[in-house]
Amino acid sequence: MPDPADAQADLIAYLDFHVEAGADAVLDEHPHDRFDEPDAPSPAMRPAPARRAPAAQAANPSPRPAGLVPPPGAAPQSSTFGRAASAQPDAAASDARALAKEAKTLDALQALLAGFDACPLRFTAKNLVFGDGNPQARVMFLGEAPGADEDRIGKPFMGRSGQLLDKMMAAIGLDRTSAYIGNIVPWRPPGNRNPTPQEVAVCRPFVERQIELVDPDLIVCLGAPATQTLTGTKDGILKTRGRFFPYRLGKREVQLLATLHPAFLLRQPVQKRLAWRDFRALRAALAAKA
């Protein structure tokens, strides 16, 4: 007879597989024509009973801004950051900017991100994927968002793309002890989809602060999303790759190099020759600044 604990573990693993594949609905064994089903009537809504204000409040009422009055019976917010995960993107990005400025170290920034609840990706990902490598490195690599392996391990570029990136760095004398690696979005989007512009906007202040705290001499953007986020260009990666952009870092200006993402190179191996040109340019730039 199978062990119930093993059966439960197998079931959880089976469900995890479908969640990671992007499944978000449960279906039964029989097909349904949803277009032929009549619309269900909306349930009757009973008016909420009037609540009597406490005597002290009635004597000295304190008006609250519109939109901030919680509905009757609403649970108090557990976050200290004042925004729920469903907050408006502009408000969430404003909160992120204010919080990111408070972080004086990478550890403090990581702790703030771990408690930040205004990006809905936090609630679908398994782990926060903050960064990996040497925080005192001269070069910082930035990708788009974690994948399944990164989400499981909690570090960026841990899967096949990460293995290729390690080989690309090794070809110019770098490794994870001489480089720092991160992403513009630190949580994995469901089903490995691309992060939305709103999700990128909410996370952007944190990655910008992360760059400031690492303070590299060179930034390498892997792929179009990272390049477009940090430079503002709208051009595709095949047009921007190999180009150095200026990036303002505090009181100084550093160089930002756009290149192809390792995941793209796994799908288009013939383009590795272009990436090799970019990494040779990176090696030359590092040597010139030595």
C-alpha cells in the first residue's frame, strides 16, 4: 500500500508542474460550451447595517481622504508599506521609489523587497531572486526575470541560460566571483511569461538602487527588456546589441553595454558570433579601465 505522505508529495509536485506551465483554471472530465450557458443571476445584495460611530469620534470626527476608507468588515493590511498587491501601478511605483531610497546596503534592499507587497508577482513566485556574485565587482550583468530554476533556487541565471552565461563570462576571464548578476524583475512571472510594463515599472526603482549599491564600472544588459528599461530606447536588441550607452550612476557616468540574452542564443545558436563580438568589446572596455 503506498505511503500517504508520498502520495501527497506526488500530488503537490503534479500541481506545481501545472502552475509553472501557466495553468490557472480547473476543468472537469466533460467539455462545456461556455458560450451556450445562461448567465447566472447576480446574488441579491443586502444593504449593510448602519454602524454607530463611537462617542469620541462623533464628537471630533476626522475626515479621511476619498478612496482610503476600508469597506465594512475589511481585514487590516498586514504590510507596513501601505499598499496592497492590487494597488495602482503609479502608486506602487511611487512607494517603491521611496522605499528603495531608504536602503543603505544590498542586504537592506533585499529585506525591503522581501516584504514589498505592491507587485503581484511576489504572490505567485516561490522565491525572491535578488542577486548573485560579487557585490564589489567592476561589471554587473542584468537580465529580465527569473525562470523556473531560478525561482526554485532563489538565485539568478541558474538554468540552461545561466550555464551558457557562465561559459560566456569564462571566455573573457570572468566568473561569479568577479561579476555581479541580477534581473530587472526579481520574481518569476507565472508560466515564464514576460513581465508586464506595469510590473517592470514597479520593480525598476529597486534594480536602479541595486545598481547604485553595487556601483559597477560597466553594466551589461542581457536582452531587450533590460536594455530598454535602463536606457529608454525602443529599438530591438539586434539593433542595440554591441552599443555602449551612458548610464548616470550617482555623481559619475558609467557605460552600459547591450547584448543578446543567453536564452535567445540557446534558441538561435548562429547568433553566438554576435554575442562573442559584444563580450570581446566588454573585455576591451574592462582592460581600458583597469
